[in-house]
Amino acid sequence: MKRPPKVGGTAKGGGLAFTVSSMTYPTSLTEGLWTTSAKSGNKLVLLKVTVRNLDGTPSYEVDPLSMAIGDANGKRWGPFNRSDLEVAESEQFPMKGLRRDAKVSGKVVISVPKHARLKAVRYESGVLVPPLEVRAGR
């Protein structure tokens, strides 16, 4: 089986291309008067992602809740509720339909245990399509 690309690379499958252009670990996120920090024992992971519809007809619905970060043991963590996210709405990865050859980019924040050894970022594009993975390790 082919090894998934690293952060910065693109995974393709099921008519989609999934790219994680960056993965950072901010101590807090601030938008306006509000600040989000990780709960005790956790850390925040900020992902900048892009999904492109390579051949879907007529369109494909992208969803930030379809992303997760996993460790080597198969444990997965999903993104924050969008209303709790202290990232400007204009920068958040949106939920929307993509026409063929269209793409959408944005940020997703996930809280994981502080000492988790992260293996991959996954985008689960549908029931009949295997998840697209980008390696999270260094």
C-alpha cells in the first residue's frame, strides 16, 4: 500500500484532492474579545486545509466535521464545534458544495491529548470512499 503524503502534500481518491498545507500547535486562539485555549492536559492543533473536487458531478459537499487527527493506536479526535472556534469566520473551513474543479480552503482546530503521538490527518469523504490521509508525523 502506498504511504500517505506528509503535511504539505496532497492525498487523492474518490474524486477529491485533500491537502494539509500546515499543522501548528498554538497555545491559544483569539478572535475579537474571545480566546480559546486547550483544556488541561490537551493541546490545540491548527490545520490549514484545502479540498478540491476533481471529478464530482454535479457537486460534492465538503464538511469540516469530516476531518480528524489520529494516532498510531487508531484513536481519533475531531474538530471543535464551529461556534466554539476562535478563528475568524472568514478563515474557517466552510461547509459548502463544490462544483467540478472547484476548491475550498480554510482552518480547522482540533484538541488532542498533550502527549498524543499524532500519525495522520484524515478527511472522510463518504461511506463508499476510503478516507484520504496526510501523515502528521515529523
